[in-house]
Amino acid sequence: MEYKNLLLENNDGITTLTINRREALNSLNSSVLAELECALYELDLDAAIKAVVLTGAGDKAFVAGADIKEMSELSSFEAHDFARRGQRLMLLINRMRKPVIAAVNGYALGGGLELALACDFIYASEKAKFGFPEVGLGVIPGFGGTQNLARLIGSNKANELIFSGRIINAAKALSWGIVNEVFPADELLLKVLETAREIAGKGTLGVAYAKDAIVNGLSMTKEDGFRYEASLFGVLFATDDQKEGMGAFLGKRAAQFQGK
Ligand code: CAA
């Protein structure tokens, strides 16, 4: 499919998906949301793709939020629908079998931070900036930000960031546990791709099931999460990937996983 607002580049089973709407700092309007949903859905179905890297075009923004111009015209009903559409995209990223890594290269504000938080983890450039300016616009984060940020860093820090609308730099985001690592701007994509390649070399089903256990286990009691983990662990013993992984270890050779 042809995308107006996205660039897709595939290299050795890793897709770099770039949101390319520079004139509005890659902000998310309805058509960007629809294209992202479609592209990520297709990537998830493509057995040749092992990992996805999500980033923003240009050197200024990852995504500067949901599109304020478009939102300013919405009725209450339409705003609810818009939030649900954004949330559906965030949940799709959680449900994907592939890991999705956010490479935050600039502003990640509002819906942009929500998009990064929906990814499996975040690497950032030293120039990245993070925040939820929504209360300054008279609204709240609507693409899952109140839920995902509080779950990630705890409600006290989430409260401070969301209530103040303050914008924090990459070092602060690192110290708060929002991002995993910070790199000089010109190294960010290389470092993210390095990690994506490392993941792509592991058991495809193992990575997919680990994601499933972590994402779904977070909304379970610990005991139910343990039970869920054990059932996925058991299922993996019916796969070729498990036989290949353990056989390769015992045979002192590198494993070649087929994802089945
Ligand atoms: N929506 C629509 N357009 C946006 C935008 C957004 N979120 N962010 C930036 N733009 C547009 C600007 O309007 C401007 O367009 P024009 O050239 O046509 O005027 C262009 O992108 C460049 O932006 P600036 O001139 O403002 O660039 P700057 O360097 O001076 O400032 C910025 C950068 C601090 C990121 C500033 O653009 C800004 O504050 N943007 C809005 C950030 C924001 O509030 N995001 C949250 C949105 S609400 C939300 O996301 C709700 C939700 O949870 C679903």
C-alpha cells in the first residue's frame, strides 16, 4: 500500500517506519493514525519482519502530539471517537507479535509521547524532549498516556509531568525511567538498529511470547501472570524454534530460528 505520511524501509527483517509530516512536526491527524494502523497491522502479518523501529522525519520532532488544528474543531462525541482511535493504535502496538522500538529523535509531546510509551521500549537522542502539554490546552492525554505513564514510572512522577504540562529533556526522561538509553543524535538510529538486529537473531516465537507474557501479565494478579507465563512456556516446547534453540546450544553451534 502507498502511504502519504509514512516512509517504510526494510533491511534484513527490520522495518524502520518513519512518520513523515514535517510541516506539522509529524503530528498525528486522522489520516496519519489510519496509515499507522494499517502499516503496523501489515507488518505484524509479515513473517519476514522480525522487529519494527518507529521514528519521526527530520531532526526536530518524533511526533509533536495529536494534531491540534484538527482537534480544535471536534465535537465532544467526535473527540471521544478520536481518542478511541488513537488508543486502538496504541493497543495494536501492544498486541503485535513483533517488538516495536521507539527511536525518539526530537519532540515527543502529548500523543507523540503516548505513541512512544506504547512501544516496547524507547531509545532517545540527546536532543529529545518529552512532555504532556494537554492540560495547557484544556484537555488531558487521550491516547492512553495517563494509563501507560503511571504504570511505567508510578503515579507520583506521572502526576507531576501531566499536571504541570512541563517539557523534560532526555537526561531527565532517562533518570525517570521513561527511556532506556540516550545517544548523540547522529548515533540514535544506528544504536536502535543494532538492538533490533540483536533481537531479530533470537527465537522469533520466544520474543513474541515474551512480549505477550509481559504485556498481558501487567493487567493480571501475580499468580495469574505466573500461570499465564507457564502456559506460554509450555506451548513453546511444541515449536521448532525450541528444538532448534536447545539443539544448537547442545551441539555448540549458532541457532537458525524459523519462527515456527
Ligand atoms: N498539531 C498541529 N500542528 C502542530 C503541532 C500539533 N501538535 N505541533 C506543531 N505543529 C505545527 C505548528 O502549528 C507549526 O505549523 P505552521 O508552520 O503552519 O505554523 C509547525 O508545526 C512548526 O511548529 P512551531 O512553529 O510551533 O515550532 P517551534 O519550534 O516554535 O515549537 C513545539 C515546537 C514546542 C513542539 C510547538 O510546536 C508545540 O508546542 N506544539 C504543540 C505540542 C502539543 O501541545 N502537543 C500536544 C497536543 S494535544 C494531544 O496530543 C492530545 C492527545 O493526547 C490525544
